[in-house]
Amino acid sequence: MSLSSKLNVVKVLIKFLWKLYLQKRYNDRYLTPYLKSMEIKYNGRFSKTELMRIQRIDSLFMPVYFVQRLKSLYGTTYTAIERKRSVLLGTAAVIFDELFDQETLTANQ
């Protein structure tokens, strides 16, 4: 692997990590208060593992890796509405998984 190829790999990695950092900051400003309001509104609580999965995995990688990459392939910009929707989509995946996980539901549920 040539030096220029190695530099390109490092540039892409740094850019990806920067986007993850920006998305984490966005999640701290938007998603964390939103999740707290959902807990209050529906009189429930997320478990620590659910919160970790939502805040650290699904709401980070869904917007950054999939949506931003797809937008860049089409040559369009990533709007604030699309960012909010992709974060909520990542959140919905975790909630849906917990609601309909066959291993944790009893026959009556």
C-alpha cells in the first residue's frame, strides 16, 4: 500500500470519527431530552442497556454511516429534518426490538 493510499485511509477515518462526534453532540442536545420526555409522557423507564444502545449505537451509526453516506452518493445535503428523522429511526429500531422480541415476551403478551 502506497503512502498516498494510507493517507487517504487516515483522512476518511478522521472524517468519519468527526461526523460521529458531531452526531453524539447532536444526540446530547436533542435525543436525550426527547427520551426523558417520552419516559414522562408514557410513565415508563428505559433500561440502562436500552438507553446505551439508543444513545451510543443506533442513533449514532444510523444517521452517520447510512443516511449521510447515502446523501453524499446522491450529491445532496443532509438537512436538519433528515437528521432528526434518522435519529428517531435509530431509536425506533431499539424500541421495536424490545417490544417484539420473542425471547422476552410471554405467550399472553
